[in-house]
Amino acid sequence: MPIEWLPEARQLHLHSGSLSDVIGVLESGALGQPHFGGRLATGRSYRHLGRAPFPGFDNRTGDPVPLVVPTPDRGDYRVPGLVVIGADGSPALDLRYVDHVVSAGKPDLPGLPSTYVESDGEADTVEIRLADEPTGLEVVVRASIFRDRPVVTRSLTLTNRGPALLRVETAMSVVLDLPDDDWHLVTMTGAWAREREPVDRPLAPGRRSTASVRGASGPDTNPVLILRRPMTDETTGEALGLALVWSGDFLGEVEVEPFRTARVRLGVNPETFTWHLEPGASFTTPEAVVVRSEAGLDDLSQTFHGLFRERLARGAWRDRPRPILLNNWEATYFDFDADRLVEIAAVARDLGIELFVLDDGWFGQRDSDDSSLGDWTVDRRKLPDGIGSLAARIRGLGLAFGLWIEPEMASPRSRLFEAHPEWVLGVPGRHRTESRNQLVLDLANPAVVDHLTDALTPVLREAAVDYVKWDMNRNLTEVWSPTLPPERQGEVRYRYLLGVYELYRRLTAAFPDTLFESCASGGGRFDPGLLAYAPQAWASDDTDAIERLRIQHGASLVYPISSIGAHVSAVPNHQVGRITPLETRAAVAVFGAFGYELDPTRLDDADRAAIREQIAWFRARREVLQLGRFHRLRSPFEGDGNETAWLAVAPGRGRAVAAWFRVRSRPMPGPSRLRLRDLDPDGRYRVTPWPPSGDAMAAADAGVRGGDELMVAGLLVDPDPREAGLRGDFVARLFDLERI
Ligand code: GLA
């Protein structure tokens, strides 16, 4: 059992792989964290690792005693994990250990997404009960550890067992007190169309945080903290990763205090949150996932990828290779009718596309983004015979059919808003901010969730949708719900997310064979919370291949390739105006949930032939790319960012696909060696460069090579610098590897 309890030491030791999480009951009864990090032997007490309490401070600080649930106002002057105000108005809780229960398996969290197990043998869970006697607050720290993954998860459940109302102001899902600050913190930044760029900074005294107050996890940040030792790189060194299974406002923060210890905390953002805990009521925080590696960021990513793909994503599509889709958005925007769509779909089918996705503009009277959200009935002007008939025509061509929806919104110009102005978020008597001409529905109101279930189910059923793209195109403002009294408005953002999750739960249950893809103006809500319902997400509205190198590379730090929606689009690119070769656009998009987003009827014969070939090539390698292990070989965020290289290796290592990309052409560029990883060192691989080319690079790399050679010496890039003049900018080269 990977959870050990030593009664004499009053110590719990959760261990798996290279990870030990040691929790001990201190003399005072407070819950200490003497160790979180590298693997320690079982059967021993580690109580001495938590430093001795400073006299008079009751095991708090002054002196930095590591604690599992640190609370304020009693001598621990670092950032707190839990702030609950009792009837006396004070947050000075005194949480003391009561008891704990260890069990096999991993329980679900009420109404919240979480990682899970398929059999009780996969993980063990301890629930540690703490109590603050004066208020009657009970805190259950829930910690699970996966047996075969270096992963622990944490969440808290707060229950008010006292007679008076308690006000929860901060409830972090996890706090880790690390004994030193010799780390770099990696967080993500970005904006619409350039999401998930890693920011890597050494820790320093003071606080460093990443947070969202948008009501969504946001394009400019992500609920993830990665800590790496200064020497840690992709393949060596210690790293910790924390991710919150949550899609709304969050705070991830590291505080280095004067003794140079580091407190890491991750949870719902206290800035936009309060919760009234009535007597008898409970509140559960979202789940935090903590991952550890001793073999670099690549290994850390492998653990995240495996966990998120296999034990966070759910449903029929979890393990299935994803259909190659064509989305009509960049092909037509709002300007289409049934015949035009069928014309596009017919050509798409001829190219080898498997799924046709009808994006925005099919409902209400929506010719631009200024109307009809909320009116989920087909626009008969565009689709006179209805959505079922269009779906049937598309299916008649041999394609699956998918549909775009944006359930959480209402346009001010919509029948829904006219009928139910009280269903949108907004503060009575105050201005209501519009964004993209739309308002946000109050999903904290169960009646709205019921209405959306009833409105969407028949449409999705009529179209018998094989795929749903669930969009969310604005963030929350004036977050106020008439369903709650003024003093409880701090609950609305959390309850909004519970509503979103509930609607996802209902629709994914009603359509169990449908593939769901989440989206929020591209990658504005690409997070572990939604991955629990939608196994893939539209990673960015930016479809430019060169921008995508950065976006997909950044996302791959934690998100598996199968979750990263990636499409080939037309040139000049609609977001940045860049003209890249078609083969480069495809070479980037195949490292994702692959598809096209262009008008195939406008392509010339050569491009159509090229796409037909791309699709055939991808089909034969789809499982390697989407379900294999993904490795970052060269980073667009390092050096001058001119080169990127990726590798996907199939389970069993019999097949692999490597990719090399160069942004700008340079005179006399090479040669350089691209060293691969994760191959069978004793195997021999047939290396086939793609697309076929007669240049010196193809000649140098084509042939049979040992796995050892490919990892130790590598592939040759630019062996003949005189060929620089042939290549131009935006070059991609794929290498197919097959063990013989
Ligand atoms: C968002 C999405 C796009 C597209 C449009 C439709 O911007 O990210 O892919 O669906 O909405 O309005």
C-alpha cells in the first residue's frame, strides 16, 4: 500500500516512484508536512525534518514549520492556505488532528471534475480530519497517491459542525512548504492567439504568482505551476508540477520568506471568492494534482500527459485516435447555406477528411457576432430543411457531422434575452459590460442549466452529432446572480463553474459517443478542468504554423498531444498574414488533434493532391502521433527561437515520428545533429524523410539506422549548407521511423 501510517511517530507517508509525501501530526496536534519531494524509505520517522517550533508560537512560525493547512493570525506570517472567519470575526483557527482513514481507490469530488481510477488498486487515498473547536469547523484533507505514477492529488472539504455561519475567504487546494528556494518557477503567459508561452524565472524573496480573475482560466495564464532546479533541463534534474483541475479564477503562488523556504499554493483565487458555510453545510475545493520527476521536464510532461489522457479525460473518445476534421469557420465565417456547406464537405471527403464541423452561424438569425446566442434553433434562411437534413446530407457523403455551440452566452439581440433578462449575469442598477456583443448567462442558476439542457439536447439529437465544439467567447464581468443574497455574491463564480460542469456532465452523458472539443476564443479555457469532459480543446484561434510552434510547444509542458486541437488553414494566414508552405502547416498540425480549417473548393489541383497525401500519411501514423509519447527536442523559446523539433514515439517504441522546423532561412546554417530519445537502443529503424525530397538532408538521413545511433549521434540537419538557398523560410521536415 503506498500510504503508510506509523502510529508511534503519528506520521503518514505517501510514496510512489520517485515521490514521497510525508505528513505528520505535530506535538500541538497541527498537521505538519515534514517532507514533500524525493523518495524516502518507509518504516522510518521523519518528524525531525519539520523544524522545531519556535517557543510561544504553537508550532507556527516566526520559525518556518511546514504545515499542510496553514492558517493566518497565529504566528505564521506566510501566505495562508485557509482563511475562515468565525462568528467572532477572527481567522485565528486552531486546526488539530482528529483522525484519518486510509482506503483503496480514489473518490470523486461532488460536482467537480477530477482525476480518477478504474480499479481501486490504482491509487490509495487518505482522508485526514482536522477540527477547530471554537468554531466547529471540520477540515478533511484528502490526499490520493497513484501507485504507478509519481502523482499525488489534494483537495479539502470544509464542513461547518458549529452553530454559527462561517465565512470561507481562502481555501487553497494544496499548500506545499519546500525547505529551500533553489528553484525556477515556470508559469504560462500569453494572450488571445498566442496562448501558453512559458515564463521561467528563479525564485527570489517575496511572492510570485500567476492568477486569473476572468471567470475562466484564461489565454494569458494557466492553472499550472512548474518548479525546476536551476540545472534541470528537458532530460535531467528535479522538477515538480502542480495543476488545478479547475476552469475558473485561480491563484498559483510561491512565497519565499526570510528563512529562504518556499511556500507553494494553488487553488481558487481568493480575490474573487467567498463562501458562506451554513451550519451543517460542506464545501469542497477543486482537486490539485502534484507531479514529481528526477529526470527533467520531459519526464514531468510524460507523467502529466499520461495522467491527463488516461485518468482525467473520460468517455468513449479517451483512447481513440481522433477523426481528421474540416471546420468551415475560416472557410466561410457566417456566410454559408446548406448547398455551400455540402459543396465544401464533398471536396473535403474527396481529400480524405472524416468529420465535417459546422461552426458558428447556423442558428437564430446570426449573420455576424451581434445576435442570436441563446436561440438554439436552426436558421431556416441558411438551412431551410433543418439541421437534421444537413447532417444527413453530410453523412450521405460518408462524413461524420459536428456542430458548434456556445451554451453559456446570450446575445442582447436574442429571443432568450428578451424572455429572460434575469438569466444573464449583471448587477441590478449598474451598467452591464458587453464583449463580442454578448452577455454571460447565469449558470449559477440551476434553472438556466435546466433550460440549456432542454434547448440543446433536441438540436444535438436531431443532428445526431458525432462531435460538438463548445465555445465560450467572452469572460465574466459584473458577476452577480439574483439567485443569491448580496452577502453571498462571492460564491457566484464558483457556482457558475459548477453549472458549466453540470451541463457538460448532462450533455456528455446524453451523447456518450460524441466527441467534445472545448474552446474559448481559441485557447482561453484550455485547462485540466474541462479536459475531464472534453478530451480535446481548440488550442488557439491562431492557425499560423510558425505561431503554432510556440503555442503547441508551450501547451505540451502539461497537456497531451491528443488534447491539442490543431488545424491547417489557408494563406495568407488570417491572424498574422504570414505565408507558409502547405507542408509546413501540415507538419505542425499533425502533432495535435489534426484537421483543416479552409475552403477546399478554392484550392488548386496541386494543393488538393498535397492534402490528399498529407491525410494518407497522417492516417498511417495517427496513433503514434496522438497516443504516443511526445518529446520536445528543440524549443522555440530558447536561443533565437529559430528552430523547433519534436518527436512522438509509439508505445512499444516500434514506430516514431520526428519533426524539425526552421523559421527563417540563414546562409551557411548547418550541419547540426538532431538527437532523438526514447527509441529502442538495440532496434534498427528505417528512417524515411517526408515529404520526399532529393536534397542532401533527405539523402543523409534516409536509410536504416540503429536506435542507439539515432539517440547518441542523431539525424543530420542541413548536412550541406550550400542548400540553404533552396529552402527559404518556414521549413519543416518530418522523419518517419519504423523498427525493422
Ligand atoms: C471563437 C472560436 C473560433 C470560432 C469562432 C466562432 O473565436 O475560437 O474557432 O468558433 O469563435 O464565432
